[in-house]
Amino acid sequence: MSRRWIQNPNRCSDEYLDGIEDFIEFARRQNPGATRIRCPCRKCNNTLWETIENVGFHLVRNGMIETYSIWNLHGEQLDHASSSNATGMDSVEPIVDHNDQVMDIIEDVFPFASININNEREDDVPTPIDNAEFEQYEKLLKNANQELYPGCESFSVLTAIVELMHGKIKYRMSNLCFDYFLGVFKRMLPTDNCSPKDHKQAQKVLNGLGLGYEKIHACKNNCMLFYKEHKTLDTCLICNESRFKMTSQNRTNKIPQKVMRYLPLKPRLQRLYMSTHTATDMRWHKEKRVDDDVMRHPADGEAWKEFDRTFPEFAADPRNVRLGLATVGFNPHGVLNQHHSTWPIFVFPYNLPPWKCMKKEYMMMTVLITEDLGRSIDVYLRPLVDELKDLWTNGVRTYDKSTGKMFTLQAAVMWTVNDFPVYAIVSGWSTKGYMACPICKEDVTSGWHAGKVCYLGHRRWLPWDHEWREKDKEFDGNTVRCLRPREWSGDEIVEQLNRLDFAPFEKTVSRTRPSTHMNWTHKPMFFELPYWSKLKLRHNLDVLHVEKNVFDTLVGTILDINGKTKNTIKARLDLERMGIRRGLWMNRDSDKARRDLAFFSLKSNDKKEFLKFVSSVKFPDWYASNIARCVNVDRGKFTGLKSHDCHVFMQHLLPMGIRHLLPEDVVKPIMLLSRFFSQLTAKTLRKTDILQLHHDIVQVLCKFEMIFPPAFFTSMMHVMVHLPEEALLAGPVNYRWMYPIERLLGELKKSVRNKAKPEGSIIDDWVQYESLTFCGMTLHDQDFVVQSDTLFNTKITPPPLSQCLSLV
């Protein structure tokens, strides 16, 4: 039978549905009497067993694995897979010796012990063996060869620890509970067993895999790190603050004032090449990517291609790693303590194909910091920047399991991904004030309206002969003849920063920024990287937070929600001062002034109709949360909308809900804005479509300037004009926004068990997860990846909009 239907992207087509029926019939015929079979959908990946009815449902919802054209796990014989009359056979579980797989892991971690590397080729450089590293290898080898108890052939000590720790992480077992069950197991086994007695002992064994971390002391005032040449100092060189806390004289151990955790990047990058699957996928961007007009991956962007042209030696080896970097602060205590802040810094490789890129299994935490740092974050970036410079200049010798050879691995950070406040911290350009736009810089068009800084002048992006440029009363009372702001090159920025004098990194120092500094707060440490000034895109505007803030501003003004609307009394008085849009001026009767409802806001009855419509919408599973719970019809407002709720609301609900409730001149630009975000956040982009998106968003912002008061135009409204430009440089948005990071932060909060020292709990759980993920690549193959997705509650890709609307 033909299996072409598996590749059909339209899972609602007759061909696909008929193919599923053929598969179900085949599975029933080959497994007579069976109630459960393996589910070959993309989520279950032939590792989970489901009822036959659920398998059919999963195949419609998730799609079948595209490479599963030979149904050998459901009874099809491999030798006669091409024949439609294949002889049935029972589905047999493969016999896997986990002890042999553990030995493979040890050989991967310590490649000098591998037989394949002893005979290196002529172009390979022998890898020196470190004594401490060899001692770790011997300890792991001893645990891998030692039986769990005399006569046990199924488990070695190391295999048992990996299996038990995997269950602990998967089912979120506390350390106390884990210790209890380890004690029970130890008593159940023969008396001369070698099983670990508690979690601490098991963790020491796993630490031999090399995925550890180091603690680095820091100054209390964030002036410096006691690191490298300053490691032996007891006081800060800048503020003379003591390195340690004042404790009892009888105490032998000194307690540091502040500690950061640093997780070395090199061993984590080396792990990517110690599995055959990931080692092959790390070359996908060069060997298997299709280079056409469609942008599916960051490698399709102009920034990546320009980097290859600028540094051809780095681009010559596709195994060299391109990294993204993200950081964000969060409160590990939730609402229990509003003052504590934890800042992890993540990096993620972009070499991987789209279906693996940005997954949790491949994200690497490199730094964990305590406290909101402001611009002093550069002090804590010092170890990471030093390692990145060494990775660029010297690289690190790495074993590629797919080829069986050693090579020199280099790495480069392509850009950072942060929300707008953190953008200012990392980039060094303040995102507040009259020059808040980090792309336009001092050439941004801004002014003081309704008690705050607003950003107008989007007619600058129109063609120079456009009729709107000459209109004044319809806009802000002025004509526009200037062109769009010029682009700053990296070399110009470095030259400008070198002329400025910045205050030292110390939180006790408060200095007024001179006018010559514009919005620069400090020179970012990333400019120490040799390639940083040559990048076409160094920092990304986070579409997640831009869309959410635009949604809050727009919906708050349309619904005239108190505290969220931009159509305030100050905004109306500002229009009178500017002498424009008389219809929106304050209505003065005798001695009183009244603010009438604007034409762009919903009336009371229309507002209730709109909110009832929103509360009645039902979404498919995994598509969106229950937005109805956030609707308050009586009070006419929304409460508790999450970022993804705003994402779904903006693109699907808003244009449908207001189309018959507001004037056509107001509805059209809002619908165009909704389509803009919908197309911008698609997983694939065409370059011609991106140029059209840039034209559309300029039109939208200009039409909004003719509708809403100037107070409506916050910095988030303005930066939308730059989003298509960044998409053209860096590719699809889903590789450059904060959704994966935000979901990961939710899981980090759950790992906090010691409320007094949350960073210690977070870092220990993270290192355990990294070690077990690495082991799972061999021990559990694809099964572990599915379980990891379940652990981190990975969001399923939504179905097409047309399919969703058919269910509403």
C-alpha cells in the first residue's frame, strides 16, 4: 500500500484520514486481540502504548512520524516492507543491555579511553590526559563494572543510580522521600549490596560525568568577583567591603557575602557531540537545510549569512556552534517574598534542526545570580565572556561520535534574547526617556504628552512623496519631511563608547548621566568578544512582550478600562493644547468639564456583548488556556491574562469580536495589526512577505496616529516598526522570543525546596537533570526525550487557525 499520506501536511484531507484507517486495520490484523499498541504519533514517538482508538485520535491531532514508513513495530516484516501483502509478526521488544550502554556513556565522556580514538588519523592531534580526569574515569568505570549485589547481572551500581535518579527527576520526588526509598531498597537487597545509602552519595557518583558547577564569591556591592587573580583577596578593591560575613570567632568556615554559581560551557558543548543523534543534527544547518526564499531557521537570515562571509574559517566547519543567549530575573518564592530576585543566564545552540532547536534538553544554564543587578550584570558575566573568548580563539578538543574523530570545537554568540528592561541591562542603552528606542537611538521622534514621553513620527518610514507626510491636523499638527533613522554599525558604536567615561560597577554609586552619553549607561562586556562589533544583529526585541504590551494598551483603550486606557483626561487636554481633533476635546458645561466616550471606544452594551463573546469561545486542547476565566462581564475588564493568552487574543479573538462594534476606520487597522502579528510569528517566513509586513505596520501606526491621542504611543508601540527588519536578519520569531525561557522559569520555581537558599536547590536539580538527560540519550534513546518534555510541560504546537475556528 502507498505510504505517501504520512508526508501530507493536511491532516484533515481524505487521503490522510483514509491512510489512518488503513494503518489501524493493519495493526488490528497483525495484533489480533490486542487492546493497546504503540502510538506512532509525533508526540508518543512509538514509545508509549495507547488503546487503538486513542492511537487514531493522536494521529489526527499530532500527525504520524514522517520517517515511520516501515511499520515494523506493528508487525510488518522488514524484508518485505515494500510489499502490500507483508506477513505479520509479533511486535518484539528489543533486548537492551543497560550495562553496555553505561559503558558507552563513560567512553563518550572520557574519549581518551575509547578504542576508536587510540588510532587517530593523521590530521588529528592527540588529546592530553589530565590526572584528575583519569581518576574520575576510574571511579566511574569501577561503579559501572561493580555488580549491585553479588550475582546481579541486570544492574551495575552506576546503572542503578541512573535509573533511580531518572525516576526521581521525572516524578519530582523530594530528597527526603528519595532517601527513604533508597534506605528501603538497601534493606530489601542482600546485605552485601553496593547501592547508595542516600541522595548525596548517588549525586557524587553522577558528578563524575563532568556536568558540575563552581561557586565564585562576589563583592556585596557588585563591584567585582573574587576570581582568577583576585581569588585570594579578602576585601573588595573598589569599595573595601569585606568578602565574608561577620561571624563568631569560633567558626572555622567563613561565609561569603554573596555567591554566584558558574556552570562551565565547554563540557556542555562537548556533550552535544557525544551522542550519535545530536552529533549528526549539529551539522543540519549546513548539510540538510534547504536554501530558498523560505526562512525556516536562523541560518536562513541575513545576519547568519553575513557572519559566514565575515568569518569564513569559522563557517568552514559546520560543527562550530552558533549560540543564542538569554537572561531574565524571576522570584523563586512566588508571592511569599517580593524582594528576592534570581537571575539565570541560558545559552542554546542554533545548529540543531527546527524540531530540536530551543528544546529544554539542549538549553544550557551557564550562570545563576542572586539579586537584581542592573548594569552590574557585566561583573557576573566575566567568567562566561572569558570562556567565550577562549572558545573563539583556541576552541576545545571534542570527540565527534558520529565520525569517531577528534576536532577543535569553536563557538560564537550570535545575539541575545531579552525582554525590554533586560535589553537595556545587556545592551548598555537605557530603554527609558526620550531616546528609549535602542535602534533609532538619538534620532527617534519623541515628545512629552499627557505627563509622559511618547513616540510619534512614524510617517518617516513612508515613501518620501507619500501624501500623509504633508498632512498636519490629521496627525500631530506637523508635516514630516525627514527620512527614517540611519542604521548604526558595530564599529561606530564601539568608537562612540570608547570616547565616553562611565562610572564603576557599584550599586552604591549614583551618578547623573551626562548629556554627551545620550542613553548609554555602560560599555557592554560583550564587545570584548572579537566578533561582537561585526554582527548585524546583537540584541533582539522580544516579540512576546512587545505583543503583550501592545495588546494591553490597545484593549485597555478600546474597552476604556480605568487605569489601562490611554484616553485619559490628560490626553484630552493634551489634544486641546496641540489644537487638533476637536471632537475629542473635553466637553465643558457651565463650570464642569466632562470626558465623553471616544469614537474608538466601545459603548457599555457593546462592551458587554464583546466580553460575552470572548467568554463563550472554546479552544481545542493544548491550543490556549481558558480565557473565559479572565473575563469579568459585570465590571467590563480582563484580569489575569498571561502572555500566551494575549498572543491568542490579539491574533484570533480581537478582530472577530470588534468588527461589527466599532467604526470601519478603527476596525481595519486593528485587523491589519492582528494579521501582522499572526504572520510575523509564523514558523516559516518568506522574504517578500516580510517586506510587505514592514509596509503594513507602518500603515497601521500612521492610521493609529490619526485615531488615538499621542499618549497612546508608548515605546512598545514604536518598536513594532523594527520587528520585520529583525525577522529579515535573524529568521523566524520562535527562535528569538522568551516563551521557551519563561516556561523553563516555571519549572525552576518548582525545584526550590530550601526557601532560605533557593539558588542552591535550583542549581542542584539542574545539574542532575543535565546529567540524566545526557545518560538518557543512550539509555532511553527517544523515550527519555518524551519524558523530559512531559517533565517540563512542553507546549504542543497549535493546530491551524481554520481548524480552530471550525471548533468555536
